[in-house]
Amino acid sequence: MLVKNLVPSKPNLLRWFSTLEPWRVLRTGDVLRQRRVYSSDDVVEYSKVSHDSNPLHFDAESARSAGFEDRLVHGMLVAALYPRIISSHFPGAVYVSQSLHFRSPVYVGEEIVGEVQAINIRENKKRYIVKFSTKCVKNNSELIVLDGEAMAILPTLAMEQVSSTSTADRIEY
């Protein structure tokens, strides 16, 4: 009976006791990052879902003729890093808006670092509306390929610890 009284009855509260590090609470100014390398398979799979079969994504010669160095990764596939970063730290988050500015091309095989920074947090009916500044840069440089702002409704400000074993798919705090 004593153990039953000590353990919370809501299972989602138990997840915080399963990590070795104490959980963190999102605050204005916090930055979350994820690295990703886009492969030819990623481009093909995204094309199947989006029905975007622009030759710039599949034919290197077409891309070079258009003034690019090589085949391009779909810009919206790169932008998908933002909701992925947010939802991986806040399961149940609802992504409600995004503005995007495509600054530079992303080529197949390049590592991109996606970043979201909390710039405004407000509580509304036991949930949190968070505005994020967003950007993606090419790894090992400060070249911004994509930036903008996003808004999400979070069920909590407590961040889940996220781990990834792939070096092409790393998450950082």
C-alpha cells in the first residue's frame, strides 16, 4: 500500500524517473539541434509522398544546367527537421505554423544541422504556445540554407531526453 501511494498513478509522470539525467524545462532562449545527412533514398521516398518529381532532385545534369552543383534535396524535406526536433522532445506537440526562407541549396549527401530556439512561451489552458526561431545550416560552416519561425502547442515544457545512435541523425541540446 505504501509503494502504491508513493508512485504516481499517471504513467507519463513516470518517464522522468527512467532517465539518468534530470529532465529539463524549456525556457525562452533554449536551443535544440539535430543533425541529418540526406541520402538519395530520402529524396526518392519524399518524392513518392509529395509527388514532386522535379528533375533537379534526380538528374545531376539537369541540376547543373540550372546552375546548381549537383542534385538538390527537396526544401520541404529539409524543413521537416523543425517539427521532428520539436516532437522528439515534446511528444504530443501540435505544430501549428511555419514561415520559411530558402537561402541556399542542399545537395544529396550533405550534413545539415537543424536548430529551433524558443523565443516566446505563453501558457494557455494548461498547454503552452511556443514560438520558435528556426534555421538550418550546412555542417562545418555558418552557411544558412533555410530559416524562419514556427509555432507549436506543447502539452508540457518538460523536455524528454532524446538519444540517437546514428551519426547521421544526432540530436543535441
